[in-house]
Amino acid sequence: MNENKILQQMTAIFSVFMVFFYLGVGFYMLFFLKFSTVQRPVLVIMGSTFIFYGVYRAFRAFVKIREVFFTNDDK
């Protein structure tokens, strides 16, 4: 049971890193990728999608971290 909890904690921490990745890619596509072969509307659509998905993943990561780290499982 303890090994399963450690794996869940590692997964929750990894999901936080993925949140930063998705938000970083989204902001990079929206604000910093000026000179590329991809047209601007496509960059805005893709960047916005990455940002919204990053926000969704942040919420899910928050719920998972609260569940895994801050619940009392004395069974």
C-alpha cells in the first residue's frame, strides 16, 4: 500500500511539471513566436489551446496533490 502511495505522489509531482510545460508552450506560441512559417491565427489557436489545457491540468494536479499528500490513510 505504501509503494502505491509513493507512485501516486510521484505522478502528482510530475503533473505539476507538465502544467508548466503546457503553459510555457502556450505563452511562447502566443507572445514570443513572431517569425515562423506558421500563420498567426494557427499560432493563436494552438497557443490558446495549450494554455487552457494547462489550466485544466493545473486544477486536476491541485486536486490530486490535495488528495495524495493531505489525506489521512491510516487503514
